[in-house]
Amino acid sequence: MPMAGTLDPVALTLFTAIWGVGMVAMMFPSLVPIAFAVSVSTRKFTEQINASASLRRLMIIGRTALFIGGYVTVWTLVGVLFYLAIAGLSLVGLPYGVGIVGPLAGGILIFTGLYQFSRFKRQALMKCRSPVGFLMTRWKSGNVGAGLMGLDYGFFCTKCCWVLMVGLLTVGTMSLPLMGVFALIIFVEKIGPFGTLVVKIVGLGFLAAGMALIVLR
């Protein structure tokens, strides 16, 4: 992360590549069912046309890749924005990190906690926890449709989790242990049987941490 304090194009490229891989890993559990549905739909489509087995396999792989590519594109753009935010803080002389920012970091964590209880978080999480609902209401056919669905689903996941990423940016930037904790939180929210309860518990945790930072500072 020290290189995130500059606008070096090489550092930006490396950061966004690592960020994109990391975010897909975090979101992977909720991505698999829809990617599988795209591949199954494409397979059924190829069975109705006169095409060789190799062409059918290529179409299945291609459309699934387009869906995943659209999804990764959204999160990669989010990574670029976060990088620019970090670099901007550094360039104007404002350090980042919970131990330095103090009250500002506390305010950000409180905002993160409040977002966990918001209607936007709830609606986006419902889409992520119920891929079937997304498929029934947002399905698009064809190669272009697969890519657009990937973008669409990535947008829903962004609405669900971007504030958590801001919280991660505030409390530890790209600390690997904290990234692991946040990955676990996202996994449980999206997949766990008590995901909606976890959302509220995490929200309360952020609120408490934010208020503690402001009071103790």
C-alpha cells in the first residue's frame, strides 16, 4: 500500500489487478450460482442449433467468461476509485489509517455501521443472497446479455458491499488479516443462514468502534 500514495500508472495497474482478484475471491460464493446458470442456459441453447461439440463448448465458456468479465469490470473500477482516494489523501498531505485520522476515521466507521441498517443495503443483499430472484427478473440472453448481466450483478454487489470496503480502507487499508476478516463477513452475509442477523451485528460493531474512536481521541 505505500505505493498507493502516488499516481504512478504502474502502481495503479498493479493495485487494481490485485484488488480485482481479491474482490472476486471475496464475492466468489455468490457469483458461482449465477455463472453456473449462464452456462446451463447457454448449453441448452447450443443443443437447439446445429453446431459441433467444440463450438458448443466454446460458446458455453465464452458466455460464462463474458458474465464474469462484466462482474470483474465493475469491481475493478471500484478499486481504481479507492486507489485514487488513497492517493488523493496522500497528495494533499492527509494521512490515512485509523490510528492517524482519528475522529474522521470514527465518522467513516459510524457511516459504515449505519449503512448496514439501510434499505439500500437490505435490497442489494437480498439480490446477492437469492440469485434465483436476480435471474428471474434481470435475465438477458445472448453474448451481449451475458456481459450486461455481469455488469448488472456487479453493480448490485457493489451497492451491498462498497461501504464495507470503505471501512476496510479506513481501519487497515490492505492489511491481509483484516482483508481475511472482511472476506469472512461478506461470505457470511451472502451465504450464511443468519446473514441478515450478521449484517446488523457488524453494523453495531462499526458503530461502537466509530464512537469509541471519536470519544477516546
